[in-house]
Amino acid sequence: VVTLNSFVTDTKVETDYVEQFCHERDCEFALSEVWEKGGEGGIALANKVLETLEKKESHFAPIYEDSLSLEEKIETRLGSGLETLRTEDQIDTVVIAGMGGKLMTNLLETAYQEGKAYPTLILEANIGEHLVRKWLMDHQYEIVAEQIIEVAGHIYEIIKAVQEKNKVELSEKDLFFGPFLLKEKNPVFIKKWTNQLKYYQNLKINLNKAKNKDEDKINKINDL
């Protein structure tokens, strides 16, 4: 059973996404609301656990021999980015989050130059998402899904891409806004780019007020 410890800042879009993700993989899901409701908020989770124990067949098996020592069960690796991953690990999916698009693409490029290319990438860049999409396109990855969510006042874009044999071209609009996000245009997407538009408009006003105008910056804003 998978559960989320729900907080008042969580949105229904976020919890629905996790629940759907679990159901698509035949995994039980229940929302825990103990933070807001105390013991009463955990009843749904408790009932789901009891129901699963009573009705669902278990196929659990450890991935290692139980008789192994702790050192043999756990391997620690120290390194930067993806350099600790080895070919024999047979990694098929890599998740990178919590950094800017420039740093993210640098990590991916370093691994790629070392012959490390992973079939599936799930990426969440705090800024510079267009750089991530450009890297994916140039390295023959196809974006197959995108999500844009708001958490505690911060907006995040999540990109899922799979490696293809041929380059999948994206337009400038797709690179900047995201092909799936641009089609969906959900409320979070609208909010993000409305705020960005206001920011650039105010920046342009301030640049035009300057005694020594930076024409290059003004032209870049006009291009946006």
C-alpha cells in the first residue's frame, strides 16, 4: 500500500496523479490525513492495509539472500552526478530533480560522453526547462509525458523522456513551453506564464527608464 502524508498545501491534482500512477501498476493507494485530522485521518489507510492483507495475494521476496551480512546487502558509493552508476547495474530509468536545467544537462552530457545513456529519464528542473528539452531532442530522446504542478507556492515541470533511434524534432514553442503542457494549458501552466509575462513587462519598463539602455536585453525580451 502506498500512502501520502497529506498537508493543506497539497493540491488535488498532485494526489490524483500519485493515485492514478499507483492504480496503473496494480498498487493500492490511500491518503493519510493525520497531520490535519489526527487519528481519524489515518482510518482510510488502516482500512486499506487490512483489506490488502485479507484479499490480495503477496508475492514479496527479498532481492538478496537473507543470510548475507549487512555489508553484502548494502553498497555505498560516493560520487558526483551519475558517475557512480555502472553498466552492470542495468539501470533503465534515471530520475534527476531539484537543480537548474544547465547543471542537469551538464550531468547528463558528462554521462553521455562516458557511454552512459539510459532508456528512460524523468527530469524536474527548477529553472531552464527549455535547456533540458533541447538536450533531450539533440540526444534522440522523445518526450512522452509532462506534468506541471504547484507545491507550497512553487511551480515545477516534470518531464518524462524515452530514448529513440532517431531525433525527434521540437519547435521553438515546444522547447520553451513543453509539447504536452502547451496542449493542455492547465491552470498552473497559465499561472506560471502569466507571472512570467508580468515579470518581463516590468523588467522592460525598468530597462527603458535607465540612462544607458541595454538594447541587447530589451531586444531579447521583445523576442520572448
